Amino acid sequence: MNEFNSLDMANIVWSYAKVGHSCPKLFDTISQKAIEKVDDFNSQSIANTLWAYAKVGYKSPKLFDAISLIVIEKIETFNSQGIANTVWAYAKAGHTSPKLFDVLSVKVMEKVDTFNTQNIVNTVWAYAKVGHSSTELFDALAKKAMTKLDTFNSRDIANTMWAYAKVGHSSPKLFDALSQNALEKLIYFNSRDIANTLWAYATIGHSSPELFDAISHKAIQKLDTFNTQE
């Protein structure tokens, strides 16, 4: 493994994660070597490595701790995709890093104009998942989301609503816009999307009678597909 450089290691774990093939021994070995060479990782290798470990569900606290320091050091080299993938990975892995999330929130606001729909959704979901609230970040991403609603699918809508409600961040204009968007795309909502959407509106205290009426009919049709957690 010593002959592999940072890019090699990132590409290896990314490939395994991409095809959904878990190999704990390999991931453990690469984790140890990656920590030794962590200074050599660039933003793309960092994001791909984090994404891979989170995707296969292989926890490596020492690696995530080591990488968090490098991300902060190399933050100026991260683009919107790298930022979104990084926070998503930490949230998915259940690895908290408050200082990293604080630093990245500032970078998000600087680069918000370059965020696409997936970047927006993954970022707000990640911050909500780890319970890291940032008023400025959620306000900035709400404004950006309003310009891209046509590209939101049912899961994007539900996850965005869930995120804002989870951190208790009220955004009436966004919720009104997402409500109309959800009505137009309700046919594509599955049971999880429905449950998360209703929970979000109820939790944040945002009234949307038309949406709730429409969802009631949809929920009745899908009631057999709901599980006890929804």
C-alpha cells in the first residue's frame, strides 16, 4: 500500500463505494495510510474519500478527524460540489465536527451562486442531520433554492423541508414556494416523502391547507406502503 499516492487511494475507495462493494479490511488499511499522507490530499481526493467511507457505512473516526483539519487548511480550493459532498459525508457517517461546519458555512455563503440543486439539498440536509444550525447559511440557501425549484424532484422537496424544520429555521417564502412545487409533483411522492413533508410543515408551524388536502388523498392511496416510523 505504500506505493499508492493520495489520488490512488481516493480513487480506490471511491470505486468500491460507487459499485456498492464493501471491503472492511481494505478500507481499514487505506484509512491508516491516508492519515499518514493526509497532507497530500487535494480537495477532490478529500471529498471522494469522505464520500466513499460514508457511502459504504465504514466508520473511521481518526481519518475523519485528520481530514477535517486538512479541509480547513485547504478550504479555498473547495468548490460547491466539494463542500456539499464533504458535509454530506460527515453527516451520513454521523461524525460531528463543529469547527469544520462553521468554516464551511462561511464558504457556502461565498459560493452560494454556484450551488446546484443537489448541492443545496445535500448541504441543508447535512447541517440538519448533525444538528448544526446556521441562520445565515439557511437563509442564503433558501434564496438560492427559490431560483431552482423547477429542478427539485419529490425527494429534494421533502428533504429540504425536513432540514429547515429539523433545525427550526423558519423560511415562509421558501415553504410557500415548495408547497406549490409539491402540489405540481405530488404524483411522484412516495410514502417517506409524504411523511417527511407533513412532519416538516407541522413542526415548523407553517400552514398549507391546499397541500395538506392534496396529500390526504395521496396518503390514503399509499397507506399500505407506510411503515411504523413514518
